[in-house]
Amino acid sequence: MRCAIMDDDARERGELEARLRRFYRREEGGEGEEFLHVETFAGGHDFLAAHAPGRFDLMLLDCMLGPGRPDGIAVAREVRARGDRAPLVLVTSSRDFAVDGYGVGAADYLLKPVSYERLAACLLRLGVRRGDQDQAVELRCGTQTLRLDVRRLMRCEARGHYVTLYDVGGDARRVRVGFAELQAALVSYPQMYCCARGQLVNLDYVRELAGGDFVLTDGSRAPIRQRGVAQAKSDWASYLFDRMRGDG
Amino acid sequence: MPVLPQVAYAVSEQLFAVVPAALCVAACWDLPGASRRALIILLATFACLLVASGVACAALRLPSMTLMLPLCLFAVVALKLLSGLSLGPFAMLVATGGFIETAVSYLAIVVDAFVVGDSLSETYLAWPGMATSWALGVACLLGLWRFFRHRMPELLGSKAAGAQFWRLAWVVPALPCAMFVIFTPLETSTLLVRRVGASAAVAVLSSAVLVALYETLLWRMAHQSAELQLATERLHRAELLATQQRGLERRMAQARAARHDLRHHWQTVAALLEAGDVAGARAYVSDREGDRALVEPLRYCENAAVNAVLGYYLGQAIELGAQVDARVNLPATLPQGDGNAVVVLGNLLENAVLALADVPPAERVIKVRANLLEAGDMLVCVDNACATPVVRAADGSFVSTRHEGPAVGTASVRMTAEALGGEARFECDGPTFRASVLLGVAREGRDV
């Protein structure tokens, strides 16, 4: 877990890091320290110089930096402009400043002074523990075992005895596995939705419903069974409402 | 009679059924579930089949009704499938069309009997009847076009008319229609008796007047009900805008008070420090942590209109001592328009705050979530504690707990969501009322 903390106040930076380490010690036991790698930054320039998309799994950015420096929201905007979609938490002395962060898609905001309980609640909600990160499903494909990361799986399409698995990065893998077997393995993941015979779609990546299809964030389409569009629309809305209520 | 005129009369008699069919198609033209292309194809097919049926009837010397009735039945079933109308309103439409067809035909027979007299054919109408039926048909088409094209859809889609209304409404035009079919004389010579013919003509004309009055009154009722609903909706929107204004004024008053209090706090802290009472100054500052001016957020999101509504209602919830949990992530401009977001959030929050007032203080909880999806769709969830059980009417809508009649707020939210291609759900889960709303963005080819 690679985490970045950006705050111009050394004391607050240190306290936040200590609470972060405490959380991982509590949640991950002895291995927590090994799992967590924290980098701290005193200003936006330092942070942006070190930042690259994918380098950090979590970023805690102070909203209000000193005069003459880019504020946390400007830094967050730059992070997103670089194509980094990692969870980003704004740390602020007043929530009124965090409100301006709409465009940066901040996962949460923390009010200073950041209490351990509030930080822990935020981290639990973001699902940044080792167990949360690992949404892997193992499937037997003939003599081999296939490991699927459900978080990265966008959709699955069955043709005959084969299923093509489409990943977030645009990768497509064709594996010999029964569709019913795959569906049974993914049944505990509410985001995986069977929209037609031989079609599974990850609702986290659905952008909209158009022309009787689910349109995904990469522009690809997953067809919906005939006469099932209204039901699929209702099921998608239910999933979105549940996810939002759970603050996902 | 020579063959050619006989064919012409038979075809003409049958083809007249296109007039009421065209009026019925006009009424279905703008229905959301109907395909205009399919309706045109149905009308053209029906006309072709009627011509063929007319030729067949002339060739086989069959009365027109023999083949025309099954053809009309086919057209009715096809129109039902294509229009997507539910059975009650559709029965009303077909009964009205049927009434026009039978009334004109009956009147044409009577005119035929009066003019042609003893040489009346028992199988088809002669030229006076034919001329009368087509003259009346054209008059109906021109005179009733506006009613069928614009007023009938409004009547059929009226929300003021429930299932029970539609179960009976169609009987009034259907009854004279059935009577004309039953009482069409098998031997038209009976109409030559002057009293019988005159009575038949009076019966047709008086029933036509009654049916026209009945349908006009129904449309007036539906129209006024829709206007009343629209006015209520407008009034509600105006109230929400006023709420938004009150929210802004309240914020300004709070800011003024906070500035005044701040000066007072500085003076107090300065006095304590001058007296060397550092612990007292610290305690004083610590006590101020819980001040409402610090606890209550000034802003909930970037959108000014939504912010004002949230500030107003959540401020009231905070005043009630409720536990407020609000996460609203909305940009400065919304694809759905600020007005729609204000209507939805304003109605939901107004209901929520009213419900919180009835709950014991320790149980007052409100949770608000609002977000925009990547494609611009807006999600809103408002969950609040409630004490009064939710009452639903027979049609599933909510009954107001504050006044008599239906709940305006939830109906307004549902209407706004559905107008934007979204949906609104309301559930009462034990002591919690949960409202979930999806507001879509209208775009070509979108299902949401």
C-alpha cells in the first residue's frame, strides 16, 4: 500500500502518518508496517515532482497550503489531469474548502485535527486494507487455475465452451470455462450482473443504458436480454443507490 | 343492377370504415408506445383489405357486414397492440370510433329508404345513402379531427381517471353503437313506414349529440384536472424557490451574527490573556468548538442553488438536534438544470425535516447523498427517521400525513424524475424512510 501525505505543517503531517501506521498495525497485525509505505511531502511542488500515475494507492492532500504555493485542490486537479484515478482524500480545517473539490473526484475529506476514529472510518470505507484490495476469485480451467481480479474485470462474454474476459486496461483473455461456473464464482460480488445469456457486466464500469445495451466506460457495449431493458435499468439503479448509501 | 355499380357501392360502403379508423389512428399518433410508421401501415392495410372485401361481397352478393366485421375486429386487435394503451382507455377510443361508423351507416340507410323508396336494395346502399355516408364521413373527419388528434390523447392519458373510471367510461358510446348494429333492419323496407324511419333518424341524431356532449365533458374534466395539477406543481416550485431565497438570507444573517460573535470572543480571550489566565483562555476557546456557526457547514457542494436548499433544510434539522450526515458532490452547473435538482432535493428534505420533528430527539437522524455519474445522470438518496407510518393510496401513491389528499412532494419528485427519463423510489424500512432518485439526461438513443 503506497500512501502519500501532503501537508505544509510538519506536526500535522507527522500525526497523520502516525495514525495511518496505527490503523495498518491494528488491521493487518505485524505485517501492517511491511504492507504500508508512506511518503510525506511539505508542498505541492514536491509532491507533483514525485507523483506519477499509479505510483500511489492513496493520497491524503491538505487543502490549504501556505501563501504562494498551489493549494491541495489545485494539486488534486493536476493529479487527475495526469490520468491518476487512485483514491484521493482532502484534509482541511474547514469542510467549506473541500466542497470546491467536485472535479477532482475526492473519495472523502477529513476535518483537522484528524482523529484516529475518523481516519479509520474513512480508510475502512475506501477499502484500502490488504483484504479489501484483493478481490480475487480463483477458477479451475482444465488443469490450470485462473485468478480473476474482480475490481479490474469489466465484462465477460460466453461463446460456446469459452468465455472472453475483458479487463479495465483493455486486455481480453479467452479461457475455456463454463459460464454457469463463472457466474457461480462471482455470485457474491453485487457489481457483477448477468444482463443476458452469456453476458456478465461489472456495474461499476457502466456509464449508461443506450439502444438496449449497457455502455461501459471504455465505450464497449454489453447487450441486455430482449424485454429485459426496464428490469436491467431498475437493477442498475438499485445497485447505484446501494453503493451510494454505502458511500462507495 | 349492373355489376360495376354494385362493386362500387359495396367497396364504397366498406371503405367508409377507414374514416373512424383514421380518427382512432390520429388519437394514437403521439402516444409514447406507438410507432407512427406501424400505424400508417395498419391504416393502409386496413383500407386495402376493405377494398378487397368490398369486391368479394359484390361478387358473392353478400351483405357488407359479413366480411367487414371480422376485418374491423382485426384492425381493433392490431391497433390495441400498436398503441400500447391499456384496455379501459382503448375500449373508450374504439367505442367512439365504432359509434361514428354505426351512426353514420344507420343514418345513410334511413336517407336511402326515404329517397329511393320502393326500389330499395336489401344488400347495399344506393347512391343517396352512399352520398350521405361520405358527406357525413368527411364532415366527421374534418369536424372531429382536432378532438381526436389533440383532446382524445389528453383524455385517454389523464391521470385524474383511475381504473374504475375506465371500466365504465366506454359503455356510453358503446351502447348506442351496439343498438345500431342490433337494430339495423334486415329488411330495409320497414324503414319506409314514415314513423319508423323518422324515429330511427331522431334516435341517431340524439344519441350523436349525447355522445358528443359526454366526451366533451370528460375531456373538459381531464383538462381541468391536468391544469390544476400543473398549477399545484408551479406553486410548489415557486415555494421551493422562495425557500432557496430564505436559505440565502438565513446564511447572511448567520454570517453577520458570526462576525459579531467573533469580535466578542476576541475581546474575551484578550481579556483572559491580559489577566494571565492562559488556562481560562484555552478553556474558553475549547468551549467555542461546539458553536453552531462552526459546526454547521457554510456550503455542502459547489452548486449554489442546491447549496441554498441544503443549507436551509439541514440547518432546520441541526436546530432540531438531528444527526446530519450529508455528502453531496455536485458541480456548479448540472446537466439536469438547477431547477430540477432543487425541486427533488427541496421536496425530499422538506418531508424529511417535517418527519424528524415527530421523532424523539435522540432518534433524529438524516442522511443525504447526491452525486453525478460519468454520463451526467444524477443520483440522490435521502434517508430519515420517521415516526408516522407511511400510507399509500390504492394506485400506490402516497397519502399526505399533513393534509387531506395525495402527498404533493413525493408526486412532484416522481414526476420530475420520470420527465428526465429517471425514476424515484420511496420505501419505509421500519423507522427509516428512504427516498432514492435517479435523474437522467435526455440524449438521442439513450434508455437512461
